[in-house]
Amino acid sequence: MLSFNSMKVLKCFVISILIISCSKDSDNVSDLTDNNNGSGNGNITNSITYQPENYLKDIANFPIGNVVSVNRLNNSQFTDILKKDFNSITAEWQMKMRSIFNGPDNYNFSHGNTIVNFAKNNNIRVFGHALIWHESIPDWLQSFQGSDEEFEELIENYIKATVTHFAKEKTTINGQEVSVVAGWDVVNEAFTTGAENAIFRKKLGSDYVEKCFRWAREADPNVKLFYNDYSLESNSNKTQNVISLVNDFKSRNIPIDGIGLQMHTDYLNPSISIIEANVQSIINLGLLVHFSELDITVNKDRAITTLTYERARTQELRFKDIVTIYSNIPNNQKFGITMWGIKDDDSWLLNHHNNQNEYPLLMDKNYNYKIAHRGFAEGLK
Ligand code: XIL
């Protein structure tokens, strides 16, 4: 039997060993080991950011994109950072109908032109987004009082004028002359209640999606035509709708080249195997696949007010998994991955979810590379 005193000595010994090993662990917070959640340590900030060894476009075998607006293109800090990682751009809103379509035969292409010129001067591709979206209808068109035939003529003219205009600016890739604007989301988010009730369906008829694709193809025989939607990676009913649409189009020779999966996802849900299965069923259609608006939320539960290491690390792994799924797509079906924003505080989600403490992108608000960027890069290997 140990005496009371020797018990005390033993207890002290065990406690000292524990303290020493704990302090060793906390020195290692920035080692980014999986079992380290970094909580309660002053090094947390260091571990959430990192210095990239590679820029994304340099290690990818497909285009890597991001969103722009004209005012951001005037900010050299933004454009310097953009040009390092990305070789494809999408207008966040300035090539949507609400920005372009001012009235019958009245189109304002000026913002789009600025974006296209910037891209051309920097060997960057432009992706057109989006010709028809029920959330970007100009007020005058929303309250249009004319006949259905007149409405149809307006929309046909709009699609043809816009596609034709943006097909004009050319660049040379691998000795071939191509348009700077490589593709268009022709219809965005048709499989939603909003679109079901919107003016396009009401006035153009239930076959309005195919009409829009035909008009876009008539305007430009070469530009890639996409159907784009959200939750395709998580909602297999919606994915099934898209599959039926494409099969129907194929059987009736209606032009369509690709599917855009927006990929507004979350760091926890759904499981990677669900994402993989839904993406696979889209890949099976044999069309181009675009992850068109990627971001990954980490604070839907609003439990944090600054990004924690634990969530940043889980987000990093999720970026890696999602990019890996994309990397495994057959090369001839890869159109690219487009991120929906550069730095966390620029994200549309801050307003859309009305949560200022959201961190869905690859850089923090001070343009530091988050470890999310490392996850993206890992997924490209
Ligand atoms: C968002 C933009 O990020 C916002 O700046 C704009 O005010 C509204 O649209 N799905 C889409 C995108 O297809 O066009 C949306 O972009 C985000 C959701």
C-alpha cells in the first residue's frame, strides 16, 4: 500500500507530465494535424492562413474561374490577385438581363465590354452568365403589357442580340481564333418555384427553356450553351429533372453543350458520397460539366463570430474533396471550376443569408490565403 504522502508525490508527477505534454501539443497548433482542433490557442489565426506553393491555374488541367464586376477591375490589388490564380471570369451580375436590357432594342453592353476587354488583355476566358434568370428581370419587362407574341419577340431579340454581340471579340488559343466569351448559361434555375411562376414560363409557354437554347444557338454556332442550377449535388430529384431535360433535348436535337452545377455547398452537408453520386449522374450525360459558383459555408448555425481552426480545416478538406471529384471527370467534359468570390467578405452569402460572419471562400477579408486554398490545390493533384 502507498502512503498518503507517496500518493501525493505520484499525483504531482502525473500532473506535471500532463502539463508538459499539453504545452507541447499547443505549440503544434499550426501543424494542422487532423486531431488538433486548435481551440483556445493564440496561434489559431496563423493556422487558418498559409503561403501557397502554387497558384491554382498553374497546376490545373482545366480553367479555374472567379467572378468580377467592373468596379473591382479598377482595383489593382484585386486584379493582381485574380490574375495569379484564375484564367476564367464570370460577371457576378453585369452580364445579366437586368444590367443589359434597358428596353426594346435598347441594350447596355458597356460593363460586359469592359469585362471582356480586361479578359482579352490578360489571356483570360469569359463565361457569360446568365441570359434567362427569373431573379434578374428588368422592371419594365416585368410589367410588360403587350401580347405574348410581342413578349416572345422581345426575348428572342434579347438573346440573339446579346449572344451575337459577345461573340464578336476574338482571341487566339492554340493557333485557333475563338470568341473571348466561351459559353453562356442560357437558362438559370428553371427547376424552382420562382421560375415556375415567372413571366418567361407564363408568356413563352412551358417549352420556353428549349426556345431560349434554340435562339442562342441560332445567334452563335460555336459558343457553349449551358443549363445552370443549384443543389444538383445534393438534391437527386432536381438532378433527375436536369437529366430528363437533357435526354429530351438530345432526342429532339435541341442544342445544349453543358450543365452548370452552382455548388453553393456547406462544410458539413451533404456527404461527399452523395455529392459524388449526383455529379456522376450528370457526368453520365456526356456533356461539359461546370462547377459554376463554388463556395462552402461554415457558419450556417451562426455559432462563430470569427473563423475557427476546426471549421477552416474541415472546409479545407471539403474543398479538396469537391475539387477531387471535379478532377476525376473525363478531360473532354471539363469546362472548369468557377469560385463565386475571392475573399470572404465579398461573398454574396453575407447578404443573401444575412450573416456577416460567414467565411465561404479561399481568402480572408485581408487577402490572406486561407487553408481552403491549399485544399483546392490538393484536389488538383
Ligand atoms: C448573385 C450575385 O452574387 C449577387 O451579387 C447578385 O446581387 C445576385 O446574384 N445563383 C446565381 C448567381 O446563379 O447569379 C447569383 O449571384 C447567386 C445564386
